[in-house]
Amino acid sequence: MNRLLANIKGDKVIWAVVFILTILSFLAVYSSTGTLAYKYQGGNTAHYMIRHGIFLLTGLLLMYLAHLLRYTYYSRIFQILFYIAVPLLLLTLLFGLNLNDARRALPLPFHLSFETSDLAKLTLVVYLARMLTKKTQEIEDFNKVLLYLVLPVFLVCGLILPANLSTAALLFTTSMVLIFIGRVKITYIIAIIGLTVMLAGMTIGILFMMPQGKQWRLDTWKSRIESFSKKGDHQDSYQVEQSKIAVATGGFFGKMPGKSTQRNFLPHPYSDFIFAIIVEEYGLVGGTVVVLLYLILLFRAVRIVTKVPRNFGVFVAIGLSFSLVFQALINMAVAVHLLPVTGQPLPLVSMGGTSVLFTSLSLGILLSVSRDVESGEENELMELADVKE
């Protein structure tokens, strides 16, 4: 154990944030899966706790291994994985598991599934970081920007869009942030956003003209917006109401761990609305701590960026940290009814398989960047010591 701890490098604050979120995830998932256990596992409440615990431990191991590898190697690795992720997205769209009229995952043995969008999100961010680093001169030309940057973004987001609008929008926003930081001309970015709006408008118009039952998830998108604006009567309205009850009854210190009542009424309290359960059980104090943990994660990532000597490390650190924190803020905003229901899990906290694993891998890569920064600072200190001697 001491040898393992000695080999843990990188930003210690990020490691602390990860461990706190992991412990909170274990407690929150165990508390919020009681109804699910009685419905599907004959009352065996330990089933989902053990299952989620295995994913969390696997994720921590994956994070540890990922942070040991020098982050520059991920440039080539994820270029290859990007070319694998795109066909997998297409395969999922055509033959994936049909859950709630959406095909988001491929079936795996042992009643498991693989959400290909989780792989695509990570690979696209690293791929863009690679292109922004290697094509510095080419991105002065708008046609090259379209070819090297915009086309991959449109391709991945377009394949995710039919089944998961919120994930596609989140990934597109992250990509635009990366492209902006990559010093692409602001006029180009405005043109890209204008092109995106035009294509989205055309797509929605075509869907409206299609007969009922063949409009993909247009009805779901409409109902969520109507539910958010209090004009609709949909399942999402019930979810939001139950979430607001959980938040309101949590008070300042909460009902204490395991004392949630809304977990029995709130759909998906262990994933999409786990933040509401956290606030109900741990109160305003617990909810504030969770928000601060994600903001600390973003702050430490920005701090790493200011010290990274290579552009690739800068883009990877910003892209991955922004994606995770932005997703977390969206999940929490939905729980308190600041945004329409999106279905985004709370990173590293919500129950999940591929979500937990790829979040852990993302954090492992971020820690690899910080590990490289640390080793660089140590070398500088050693050189200064040699000079003084």
C-alpha cells in the first residue's frame, strides 16, 4: 500500500476531489437504489451497491494506470480510437439497444451495455487537441478548419444527436471552447456556429414534415421544453416536481444519509437526479460541497494549464476538465429546475458503467498532464540547486 501511495503522482488536490466524490457516490447510490433492488433483485439492496462499487474501484484503477503513462502518448492512441469510435456510433444508431425510443448503447455479456457516446466524447476532445497542436499553420485557412476540426465535430455530434441531444450539444459546446482556445479566428467560429444553427434548423424542419412515429425523438425534445416552461403534462414534469420536493425538504443539514423519502417516488434517483437525493440527505451544506468540488476540479485544471509547456497538454487539460465540470453543472441545474431534463449523469457520482470508467480515464489523463508538470518543476528545482552549489 505504501508503495502504491508513493507512486501516486499528479495534482494531490484533484486526487482528493476524486476520492471524496467516489465515497459520496458509493453512499448516494446505495441509498437511492433501494426501490430498484426491491423491484428487480428481490429486495437485495447490496446488489447495486456491490455492482457500483466494482465499477468505482475499476475506475480508480484505470485512473491510476492512465496517470502513469506520459500524456503525449495519448495523442496517437486516441487518434486510432477516434477512427474506431465513429463506426461504433453508427453501429449503435442502427443496431443498439432500444431504450425509451433511443439507441444509445451496444449490448454486452452479463447484462451489461456499452454507451459508445462516452468513448466518442473522450476521443473527440483528444483528437481536437492533437489537430490544434499539429495543424497550427493550417487553421489560418477556413477550409482547413472545416476539414480538420469542424468535420469531425459534426460527424460525431451528428451520430450522437438522434439518440441523445443533450450529449451532442454538450460535446459541441466543449469543441467550440477548444477551438476558441486554439486561437482559431473568431470570425471562423461565428461562421461555424451560424452553419450549425442553419443545419439544425433544416433538420428540425425536415423532422416536422415527417409523419408521426418517424420523427426520431422530436416529440421528446418538444415535451421536455414544454415541461420546463410549464406548458406540458409529461413524465418529465413529474420528475422535476419530485426533484424539487427532495431539494426543498433537505433543509440546511439534510435528513441524514439513508433517510431520503423521495427516492421512492423520483424516477432515476441514482443517475439523472442523484444530486436531488444528495441535497435531500445532506442538505444545502452537502449540495454546496458537491458544487465546490467540481469548481475546485476546474480551478486546479486551469492552474495546470498555466504551467504546461506543450500546447497539446493545454488543450487536453482544458477540454477534459471543461467537459466534466460543464456536464456536472448541467446535471445539478436540471435537479433544481434551472434547465430542462437532459439525462446527463453526474460525473463520477451517478450510478453507471461506461460513464464511470470513461470519466475515470479522463481524470487519469488530466492527472498525467499534472504529473508531467510536477516532474518538470522538480527538474527545474534540481537544476537551480546544482547552480547554487
